[in-house]
Amino acid sequence: MTERPELQEKSDAALLRIATDERRVIVTNNVRDFALLVETFGLAGESQFGVLFTHNRTFPRTDDGIGALVRSLESFVAGKAEDWLMDSCMYLPSA
Amino acid sequence: MSKPFSMRMDDDTHKALREHAARTEVNPSKLVNRYVREGVRMDKHPAVTFRTTSLGRRAVVLASRPRLQVIDVIGTWNDNKQDVPKTARYLHLTEDEVQAVLRYYADHRDEVERDLEDHLAAQRNYKRVLEQREARTRSRAAIG
């Protein structure tokens, strides 16, 4: 997000739509807002490319936590189709 | 707990308030209360502003990071053992911005901690819900 300042002003729903257009999965610890959004998109029949939740306890927001997050993301995507999470969400398992 | 308070408002502002209240389906009195409440806080803490989310109003870091909530900064500051430089580096903020959020936190500690706890509780609760859904799906598949 810091590399794309134009996204800072976007709402969560707009961000999810942009990610879907770009065939990207959203990775966020903001479960409170994005879980509701995943359900809302589903209820409206609107497709989204996937949301991967992180838990603060599993991935603390520290330098060490970033390393664990990157390793876990690499492990998660290995061998999966690009659209594996389409229209769904899950928690990122720790590698 | 609320107290009645009368005020004079110029015609244009009153018209704009009525129209905005109708558009957003919020009682004009509640809207004024929110503007005053948030305005007073923003005057005192210029680094903080407020934005509407699907679940209500959230305090966010103004500057160039309107998506970054105050609870994100406080949570990260806690994760980094209350180290300001590490928190600033992690979030790509300046140390002054982190200090500004900490001053807001000091003034509204109970509210921020409640919000942070709701945020963490949502992480725990939804994880449990997804795990239960998955277990039920597996169980049905095994039976079927």
C-alpha cells in the first residue's frame, strides 16, 4: 500500500474490487471490516479474488513478524492455482 | 448521556446539514454531535482524522496514510515493546507521527483499547467460525 499512494484514499470495498481486477489476493489483519466485506460481496453475487487474513498473535507486527509472514505466504502459494482463493477467504497458516 | 444545547447556525450551513443528514439517513442532531466531537479531537490532535467504515467511524492517521487506523499504530507499538523508532519504521511513518498518535491514545486510552480489543476479538472469533465451517464441510463430505 505504501508503494501505491493512490490506494490510500480508497474504501475497503473499492480496494477489494481493484485487487480483483488485478487478480490479486488481499492480505490483511483487518478481519473486522474485511470479513463483513467478503460476506457482503457474496450476498450481492459480486466476485472477489480472495482475502487472506492474518492473526496478530501468529504474525506480530514486528521486523521478525514480516519474515514469518513472507515465509508463510511463499509456502501458502506454492503449488496452488492463481485463483485458488476466488470468492472466499481464510487465515494464512504459519509456515 | 446527552444534554440539550441550542445554537445558531447560518442558513447555508443549516441547509447543507439537513441535506447531508437526509442523504446519509443520520439524524441531524447526531450528525452535529459527531462533527463537534471529532472536530474538537482533530483540533487537539491534527495528526488524527476520522473515516467511515462499514462498521462505523474509525480514528485514522491523517498525514498521507488515511487507511492506517490509530489501533494499527497502537497495536504495532505494543508488538514492538513500545519502541517508537521500530513502530515508525514498520509502518513507514515518521517518529513524530507515531508520537502524535501516542498523544491521542493518552487522551482517549479507554476508547482506543476497547477498539483494539474488538479488532483482536474479531480476528479470534472469525477464525473459529471458519474452522467450524470447514470441519462441518469435511464431516458432511465424510458421511456423504
